[in-house]
Amino acid sequence: MSIRPRRSVLYMPGSNARALEKARTLPADAVILDLEDAVAPDAKVEARARILETVKAGGFGPREVVIRVNGLDTLWGSDDVAAAAAAAPDAILLPKVQDPEQLIVVGRRLDALGVPASTRVWAMIETPIAILDIRAVAQAATDPLTRLAVFVLGTNDLAKETRAALIPGRAPMYPWLMQVVAAGHAFGIDVLDGVWNQFLDMEGFKAECAQGVEMGMDGKTLIHPSQIEPCNVAFSPPETEVAKARSIIAAFDLPENASKGVIQLDGRMVERMHADMAQRTVALADAIAARG
């Protein structure tokens, strides 16, 4: 089983040359070099050129490099996609995805530009329409043309569009967030939680990370480097959980258990589905360890 850790995913403004340089050294699993919300309209063209140069120069090591473009319905979107295609990052993040057609249009454009299949597409889920049609959007991942690999929750925009309050525990949003997790994982899509705005409130941030883990999120998007380390800790399987997973796998690998669907282990009944879950836990732990 091959897994790419996406525990911590840091937004970096494309207009900030110093931030882009720093992105090569931070312990985040991925960086999103942003051309959209973090860049003022009069700085977008310059930021585009800077990001193109930065990504082409490489040097990001194991970090996944993602470029967030402006929407295709904006003045900058089409040129952003062309520049991102030329840079060939690990992924291109599309804002405000609401239907499969948006993904198909971008997929066709990337194919026409000769972008390698290794460049994936990530989709921002940040509008009520996206939530209401999330199954259809997620199912688009079954079409290789779309390259869809990750959902990124835009909780700030979601709050703006729905007028739901952004409060600790996120009770108003909980059903929507779980819908995205369920749809994403049903079609093999990783799901990244939205940002925590009060970056000086580390206890609140840790609590929201823990909630994301409980909900089945694969990681969290971040707005400040200080959030990286606690986020990595939160979304890494604990050593005790990894040890338990290895024992479950080992037990089912025994010849006498080869044909069994259920076994007894350490005083409890364990089903073969638990072995499948254990395989993922171990794969994730091994992938994290390999990053060093």
C-alpha cells in the first residue's frame, strides 16, 4: 500500500519571495503556493512569474508542491493554469469547485498542454453548492481525465456563504464536513481540513486538529509555520496504535489464520477488516518515517 503523508499543508503567498524560499526548508508535508486569496489583484501577474520560477528551480525535497490558481472565470485563471502546467508541480489546486464539469475542463486543458499525469488536481470545497453536490464531485475521481486526488476544505468561505458561525467545535459545520469526508474517501480522495485562523491560540488549534483526526481527515491546511509541528504530531498515528496494527497484521499472516475472517487477539475479537485498517496505519507510519 502506497501512501503520501499530507498531515500538514501550508499556504504560502506567491507574492512573497522570502516565504517561497522558506517553503523549501519547513517540515510541512506539502506547501500550497498561492495565487488566489493571498495575492492582491495588482500583484497576481508578478506572483505567477515568481511561483513559476520557484517551482521550476526545485529543491523542495519530499514536500509536495501545489500551486493554487485563480478560478477560470477570473481575469487570471487561464494564464495561471498555463503557468502551473509549465511548472509541472505535484498538484494544481482549483478554487471553488462545485461540479464535475469544472474538473473535466481543467483536465482537458492539462492534457492539451502536455502536463504529465503525475501532476494531480486538488479541489477546494468551499461553497454550499459543492456540499450539496459533493458525491458527484467526488465521483469525478473515477475519470482519470480529472486527475482528482484531494479535497481541501475552505471553511472560511463556507462560513461566509452559509452565514454559519465559525465557533470552537464547529457544530454548525459538522454535518457538511463529514459529508465531504464520506464522499472523498468513498472515491479514494484524501480530505484536508480547513485553516485555523487564530494562529496564536495553539490550544484551540490542537483541539481542532484532534477533531479533524476523529472525523477521518487526512491532514490540515495551515496559515503559519508555527502550526506545522503540532499538526504533524496530531495526524501521525501514535506508536501504540502502530504497534497494535503490526500485531494484527502479523496475527492474520499466521498460516493457521490464513482462511479466517475473525480471530481472537489479546482478549478481543478482530475481523479481517481490522487487518485492512492496520495495513493503512502501518503504511502511513512507514511513509512518515521515510521522510526523516
